[in-house]
Amino acid sequence: MIKINLLPHEERIRRKPLDTTFIFLAVGAVVLAGAMAWGWFWLSGEVNRVQADIAQTQIDLRKFDELAKQVERFRGEKQKLQDKIKVIETLVAAQSGPVRVLDEVSKALPSEVWLTTFNRTGRRLELSGIAFSPFQVADFMKNLGAAGDLLQSVDLVISESTKVEDVPVQRFTITADLKEGKA
């Protein structure tokens, strides 16, 4: 069967074809604007996050500065305490030394011999005093020499006759060295 159109022939208005370049440019511009907007929001979010991290880090830094100051103060106090402990240990170690030296000197001191000065400079002892005779001074030196585990090099420096309140006496000065590690 054959079909025949008996209606008048209309002229169709032909539209110009759309320019696809313009459409692509418009779509590209919209996509580009959307990407830029998304990038701007993302970057501003990152900036806000980094700024918050910086603020938190500064707060932490202030706290750590306080802690560092406390640690330095504690270290200083610890050093002071350690210095005090060293001094105490030195004093405790040296405590028995002078007592022992005085004890040996008092044991060696004969009757009728009096000490007027007792000086210790480092390991050197200087003893000055008076006695009624040079023999008592000699006995004192002999007794000091007998303290051989503590004293060495007992020497008479000065021995002179003098008067104290019109009484003839012997004035003397004796030096001795303390042995190493003994007091």
C-alpha cells in the first residue's frame, strides 16, 4: 500500500544548528567556576585548619616553655643539693682526722708542758708552747715521734729560754707533717 500525503506542503523553518563550541565553552566555564569554588572552599578550610594547628602549637609551646623553666630550676636545685651533699661527705670523711690529731698531741704532751698555739696548714702542724726545761720539750718531741702512724718529720724550730712572770721557762716551736691519708 502506498501512502500519499494530500495536505499542503508546509515549509518548515529550519533553525540554524547550535554552535557546539559555544555550548562546550559555557559548560567548561561552569565546570571551571565550580572547580574554582570547590578549590577556594577547600583551601580556606585548609587555611583555617593550619591556623588552628598553629594556635594549638603556640599554646603547647608556652606550656612546654613553662615546663622547661621548671626543669632548669629543678636541675639547679639538684646541683645545689649535690654540692651540699659533697660538702657534707667531705666533712664527714674529714671529721675523724682533726680529732685523732688532737688526741695524739694530747697523749704526747708531758706534764708541765703547755701549748700556746696549735696551727694546721694542709698537712703541716706547728705547735708552740712553754715548758719548765728543755728536757720536757725533748720528751714532747720524742712522744710525738712515737705517734709514727700519724706524724712524721717532727722538728724543733725554735727553743729559747725566757721568763714568764719572773719564772724561767723554755719557749719552743715544733713542726710535724701528717702522713698521707691519715687525717
